[in-house]
Amino acid sequence: MGSVSVDLRRESIDAVLDRVERSLQLRLDRTAVVRKRRSVGARTDRDTWVRIEQQGFDRIAAQGWDGPEASAVLSGVVTPRWHAGFAWREPEEPVMWRADEMELVTASPVGQAALVVDEPDLSDGWWTALNSSPEALAAHSTPRVATPDTEIITRELVAATIKEASPAVTNTRVDEWSPAHADLTWANVTGPEFCMIDWEDWGMAPRGLDAATLWGNSLAVPALADRVWRERRPDLETTSGRLMALLFCAKATGPHAHPEDPRLEPARKEAARLVAELHAA
């Protein structure tokens, strides 16, 4: 089964929206549909939110794709409450569609993209919530495996990515694994009221993946990156956490790095620090 390239920003989705409205017996606000590469979302006439996603069979076979529904069992984690969902296949197409109706989160994402370039105004209460939700999440168990950047995370993938950028690191084995959101960027946390949104990629991952992802996407704002590191120190200053931070740096500085990415130079400097710390450990 080959992978399927999807960009829902460029495809006609009127028929998909029609089907979702019929099946969930609601009306979508089509004047304000949020279109992303892998998903679309819209407010409904009963003040809920519907998220619609298309996936190829290869991804579904490996991970399943009931992330939002499966996240409904997570206690102690601030997530949108899940209400209902359904999936369908278009005839003769190697893809499936899924729609999930969930609680409408009125707070906005802290960032409009994964990274931020200006320091957000976040309260101490927000940071407390940031700490409590990942800690509660880590106390759960799940058969799901996380798919950061849409790839199933494995020890082999971690090792290959890190060694390509930092060949001096000889021990890349991660032995601590726990449930992770797996896409904890500034676009997937809200403020001023804290909530973690977009749960399609969550599952078991090396400890520190979420903390490293949020920290790495803060590198353009040094004070913010320092704050994330301080707050999530219990995860980031483990061997696994440092490896996850180095993994982020390896991706940010790797062959597909954009020369104007504001994270590029900070990531290079942080990678050198992390390599030294891993050697000293």
C-alpha cells in the first residue's frame, strides 16, 4: 500500500461537507471553514466543532486513525470533549474519510503556525496547566504509537535522524516511553485558557517528545524557549528528553531546512550543547 499525498486546501470538499452534515444531522458554518493540508474544520449550528480528515490506507493500517475519539478516555488532560464520529470510504479510492464532532474551543491557538516569533503573553496559570496535562497524559497507557510528522516513531527512526545530523552521538537508544500528544506545537495549544487540540497523532513515544517539540518551536524567542525548558525540565533533562530535543534540532537543521527559518541557528547551537551533555552523561 503506497502513501497518498493529501492537500485539502486545494481539493473540492463540498460533497464531503454535504455528507458530514447528513450523517451527523447538523449544519456547518461554510463561511468560516478552516482548511489545512490534512484536515478541515468548521463550527456547527449546535455550537460544536467538526474536524474532517482524509488518510491513506497505509497510515490507517499502521496506526488506526481514531485519535480524537481515543483521546476521550484521557482523564486529567485538558482536551476538547468528544461527542461523535464516523468514517467512510469513497468507492475505488485507497483513502478513507473521518469526521469527529467535539466541543467547541473558543480560545485561540497561541500561535498561528507551529512556531512563534514573538513571545506570547501567558499567565502562570497557563504554565501550570501546561505542566499538569502532559503529566496526566504520561500516567495513561495506550496501544497506539505516536506519529509525529505523520511517521510512526521508532527507535530506528530516532537513531537515523539524529545520526545524520550529529554522527558523534553514538548512543541514541530511548528506553523511556509514555503517551504523548506528538504534535505539541504552538498551533495546537490555546490561550489564554489552556487546551491541547488536534489529537490525531497521539500515542506512545519516547519521554520528552512533547516537551522537546514545544521547546524547539520556541527557539526563535530565546526567553520563551528557556521558560519551556524550565517548566518541562523533569522530562527534558532525562537522557530520553535530551535525545528528543536533539531529534527536533536534527529535523530543523537537516537537509530540508529552510535557510530563513528563525529556528535554524538557535537549533544548531542547541544541538552542540545537547551533544556535549549526552557525552558527559
